[in-house]
Amino acid sequence: MVVDVDQYLLGWILASVLGLIAAYSTVAKRRSNRRALLAERSECVKSVTVSNAAECRSAEDDVDVIIVGAGVAGSALAHTLGKDGRRVHVIERDLTEQDRIVGELLQPGGYLKLIELGLEDCVEEIDAQRVFGYALFKDGKNTRLSYPLEKFHSDVSGRSFHNGRFIQRMREKAATLPNVQLEQGTVTSLLEEKGTIKGVQYKTKTGQEMTAYAPLTIVCDGCFSNLRRSLCNPKVDVPSCFVGLILENCDLPHKSWACYISGSFPYFVLSDQ
């Protein structure tokens, strides 16, 4: 009976010793792994930067977003993302003021959106004219339709202006942010890797071939986009056309009202600018 007790005691001691050895080995391994992890993190800190949005990225990344096109959409997006702390690279085919008739009348809803984006001052200093509604002309008769603006601030109305001046103001506004870079260049292709867009290839104003990389690339380079075919296969249909002209020293029948004239001919709209 004594022998059996001694055997059990010896077995218990042996099991305890083996358990202590295993526990020590586990702790030592964890300490070793922790030291390796700390060393790895130390190296990581040297090679990454942390943005305000608490995102880690390689120090080799120049920007967060590439925007192709600096029209209304591209400029507004660049300003909005820039205010959010993002590093934005805008590549525009032509940064000079556009001289064409398009998008000349901003509706009150558009002006409210400018206020929301902090871009309402872009309609200032471009000789923009306030518009309060439409004057309709047909068969020798006319009437006026006002925008329903009673619930809004007195500054809210439509705006009529030269589109090129408006876009230049938006570009200037975006360029005031230190983390937004506007560059004149023509994007020739998107850089794709395993089905993911990594950036763009473009030619600078001087014709130099360049590449730019970013986690996100946004294409909004308008109706003359040369990238649309690579992004989709649209069937383009042109059912009509638009003709514009500038009348100098012409007084409208109703000042500050866009005049909509209809008849047997195609309709046309007149507005102050």
C-alpha cells in the first residue's frame, strides 16, 4: 500500500515538473514573439505616415485620390475631399478659362448645394446675375413663374453667369487648400493591376510622360473623355443639338428673369449675364 502511494506521489511530482517546463517554454516563446512584434512595429513607424483619418499608408504614397478632370464635378470634389484632409491630385486637360456656352444658368437648388459645400463665393466676382424665375413667352402672350423661395434666405436664387469664369473660381478655391494639387495634363490611360485601378498615366503640359498612383482614382473629365471606352461600352445617341449666342447691350423684357420663348420654332432661353 505504501509503495502504491509513493508511485502516485512520484507521478504527480513528475507531471508537475513537466507542466512547469511547458509553461516556462510557452512564456519564453510569447516574450520572444512580443519582442519581434515590437521590433516590427518600430520599423513600421519609420516607413508609414498616419493621416487625420487614422489610416496607415506607405510613405511612398503621394496622394489619397487622383481626380481626372477639373470641371464643376472635379473641382467641387477636390475641394470637398481636401477639406476632409485627403491628399488630392487633380489632372486637368486645360486649366485655362473655357470660352464656350454651356451650363450658364444655375438653379436655386444648385446654389443651395454650393452653400452646403462651402463654395457659394464661387459665384462672386464673375459678374453673375441673380435669377428669380422664368418669364414665359408664346403666341404674343407672356407670364412669369417665380421660384418658390419664400422659406429660404434672401440671398438664395438662381444665378446666370459665364460658365468658364465659374469653373475658374472653383478651381482657384480648390487650389487654396495645401493638400490639393492641380496639374495641367492629359490622362492617356488608367493603370490596372489584377482588375484594380492603381493610378493613371498622363502627359504633362510639356509632353512628358508621367505616372501617378493613388488608392482611389475618380474619372470626371466630361463629355470629351478619352477614358470612357476603357470604363464602359456606351451607345452614344445625339438626338438634338444646342446653339448659343451672346447678345450685347440687349435689355430683356423682364430683368432678372430667364426668358423662355416658345413657338413653331425650337424654343430658346434668354438670361442676363
